[in-house]
Amino acid sequence: MDAVLPVTDGSDPDQLTLIFTANRRGDGHEEEEEGDDQSPSIPYNPWGVIFLRTIMFQDVPRMRAGGPSLSNASFKFFFGKTEEEIYHTYYRVGILAPAVVAETRVVTNKSKRTPTYVSFAEAAEPVLFNLAERNHTLPPPAVDSGSDMEVEDEPPEDNMGIDEKISQLYRQFLIDIMNKTPNPKGVQNASYCVLSHGAKLSVTEELFKNPRLPDVWRACQYKIGSVEDFNTAFNHLFPPRGHKTSQQVQGYLQCQYYMKWKEICATANAATTNAIRHEIKKRLNSFFWLPHACQDKLWPTTHISPFVHYPPGSSPNAPAPRILVRREPQI
């Protein structure tokens, strides 16, 4: 402590920043200089906690949100963010670090992370995938085995298998897409999307299978997409294993499903990630429409040919969300 921390006068220290009390430090004689009767110098910590090794919150009982000593509300109060937001701030697998990106200022999207999907159904939701039958698994969560653990607790039981977890990720994907729909400039202008906030929290596949644009949009741009167009959009929504995402993309990094998907790509084997992508893509192939997801934007709004504006009569160059449709929509 003497080597790594500043010291303060032991005669009248600030008790809130002391590493240990003055009486545990001796009586001061060992530090007296000739002709000088001074109190001992005591190391103190004026800037709060210093971590001498990497800290992990997951599976640490004394700090885990929802654990025996720290509730989710307390975690957010002390750290300013939820546990998941903290986790994805420092464990951004598959996301290029700012130092790797060109040395220009990265302007971050001010929008918040998408809300967590919560089922409002009284009955348990069905499992949508059958990956476990083909011997696909996801690695277990990391467990803190630090030497400071006084009691070795059993790791928390994870009752969710791969099929349940991917079903949850898929449902999170559906609400994330709609919760990230852009808004026109000017607070007086109504959103491009007609769905209420509550409706966006309970989005299902049926919304994306609906060919009636007025049921979803006040304004948008649509194009009858080719197979290649839909495949490209899917590759941006669920990039393959090994893909690196730039910090400069808009919309993706605020989606919970996307960050969880990047984590799966970084931890699961190639066969499992490929199988997951294949099964999700089969479900998306039944959708009537998808966002025209691009490499740099989840929801592009600038007009490009041959996208057609809805509603009819809109300004030909007016910005609006771009979507890919399977056939001519009902307007």
C-alpha cells in the first residue's frame, strides 16, 4: 500500500479514505526523524476503489445483480447502468475497438439500448427451435474462480438449453427491430411507425408477415427485393461467425439481440453458429417484409432508386425507413 497509494498525515486523517486505522500502523516512533516528533504517514485512497486485477460481476455472489447481496435496482443505482449494460460495455466481443477504427471521432448514437423482451402471455411460450436434437450446445456462462472467494459457492443453475436461449434471442430480435425504427426530424412530426410504445414491446412474427403497409407505417420506402437482397439484409442482421462490427454502425450496437448474437459467435463453435443462422433464416424467409439493413445502418432512411415512397404522393426525395418486400404491398 505504501508503494501504490499516496500517504496522508496520520495525526488527523480522513477516516473515510484510510486503508487501515492509524493505531494499526504503529505509534509513529519508527518514522520519527531526529529532532522531529511527527505522526506516522498513512496510505489512503482518495479516489475510491482500485482494482488490482480484472473484476467479473457474473456469478460473484457479493456483487451479482439479483444475488444475495445486491438487487437489480441496487446494482443500477450504484453503477448507473444495468448489469447487462455494464457487461456489454466492457465485453464487446466481435466489435472493433475504437483504436482499430480510423483515428476519427466516432459519433455514437444517442438512443438507448432496446428494452428487454418480456412475455405477457399467461402460458409458457413455445420453444421455436430444435437444435439440441442435433447435438448443438452453447458454452456455459463464465464463473469467477478468484482467489478472494472465501466460500466456494456452487455456480448458478442454468435451466435454459440452447433451444430456449435461441428462442428468447429470436423474440428479442423481433422487438429490437421495431424499437429501433427511426423518427423524422422535429418533435412535432409523428413517427414513421404507427405502433405505440406498448405495441412495440409485444411484437410477434405476424407483424412482419402483414402485407398491409398502413398497419405498420405512416411513411416508408419499399422495394420488391430479390433473393440476394434478402440474403444481404439477413447477413447484416445476423452476421456470420468471425465478422467484426465497426463502432461507427448505427442501430446495431443498441440492440440487445445483436450483442447477444455476437457473444454466441465468439464463444460457440462454427457448426453451432451456422446451424442457428440457418434455422433463424428459415423463419425469416416466411416474412413479407424486413428492414433494408445495410452494413452501416440498421434502418437507412435516405432515398435511393428503385425504392418507392409510401404513402403515394410523398416527396420523391423525402427520407423514410427503407424496407424490402416479397411482392407488391397493400397500400
